[in-house]
Amino acid sequence: MTTIDSTIDPPDLDAAASLAATAAGSVPGVHALGSLLGRASDAVRERVGLASTVPGVKIDTDRAESVTATISLVVDYPHKLHEVSDAVRSAVRDALQPLGRGRVDVDVVVTGVFGPFDRDPVDEAEEKVDAATAAIGKKAGEAKAAVREKADQAGAVIREKAADASQKIDETTDAVAARTAGIAAAFAESADETSRARLADAEGEPVEPARETIVEPAPASDDEVRDVVAEALQDAAVDIAIAADEVRGDDKTPATDDVQAVIEDERPRS
């Protein structure tokens, strides 16, 4: 990991770390920079999108005219440790010399040896990160499917309830229409019988039930006809009010009382 020293400008430090890492990594026998665990940590951070510093490189300055680079690395088996270390020192020194910081000292720390049968922890860490990412994606997909299923079930229940409510409204409407038709028929029949009775009384003849052969009565006066129609309409209004009370099923302010009150108010005073 790169150590930032306050006496070096950040751009110069970044350039020095990058140059040192490139030079050390190009030496034969260098398996990787940094330690095995450090490389695994950096690989995980990079895999999940976090910033990662240059691994295995440390740049320090003790004096204004001196730069010290510490390189940590893993050596491939069967390379000799001292030969690889000497080659790294030379390569890093040559890479940092053009920066113009004066004397360049390079320290090499061997953190491990990677054999032919060893498993690279970076590969293992990346596999674990990929597996965890896939598991999270699977769980998210299952949760999304469950939410969609619940929403579909709720929609089906709502549609069923709406259909039931619509059917009940249709049935109620049909019942009211049938009752209204019955009341209208009864009103028509009552009006017809009342008219015939009034006309028969006016002529002084007994009322006979309706037969197939219709006997036309003598014409009545206009006042008598208006009285007959008015009484028939009053009877029909009372019948309709009674039917409304039955449909509503509410004892509060019955419609029959309202209609009867209107009839009494409108009846001529003798």
C-alpha cells in the first residue's frame, strides 16, 4: 500500500508509486506485489467498485534530496529470493531516478513464495465475490417475483369483488324496476276502475265488472273527470310511497307520511 508523505506533492507521489510498481512487476520471478492477503483485499475492493491503491509500494522521503521506496512482493517458486530482490532493487531505482529527487533507496520485502500447487487468494476472493453477487441477484429476482405474484392476486380479488358488487347493483336495479312496473300497472288498473265507478255514479247506474263487451258510458263533466284523475293519482302516490318504504327498509321519516301530509295539505277545504 502506498504511504503519502506530506513533503512530496501528491502528483509526484502517485507517479513514483506507479513507476515503482511497473518496474518491480516486470522482473522475472515476481509473482505479485504486496502480500497474499493484501492482494486479496485489494481485489475484493476493486471488484465491488471501490478505489484501490497501488499494492505493495511505499514511498517515503527523509530528506528533500532522498527518496526511499519499499517494495513488498511474492516470489514465484523456484526463483531464488536474493536474485529476485536484487533485480527488483535495480529496476525500481532506474525507474525513480528520472524524477529528480536525488538519491533513491529501494528496500525489498519478500512476503511469500507462490508454488505450482498453491491457489492464488485473489482468484478465490474474486470467485467468492462473484458468488455473493449472483446470490444477491437471485434473491432480488425472487423477491421481485413474489411482489408481482402478490400484486396479481390482489388485483384478482379486487376484480372479483367489483364484479360481485356490479351484479348486486344490477339485481337491485332489476328488483326496483319490477316493483315500479307492478305499481304502475296497479295504478293504471285502479285509475280505470275508479274512472268507471265515477262515471257510473254520475249516471246513476250500478258498477259492473269489466267484461269482454265494453259498454261506453255517457260523457261526464270536466270537473268530475278531474276529480277522478286527481284521486287516482293520490292513490298511486301513496302506493309508490309504500313501495319506496319497503325497498328502503328505513323507519326514519317514512315516505308514506310525507305523501299523506302533502295530500291533506292539497285537499280542498270544505
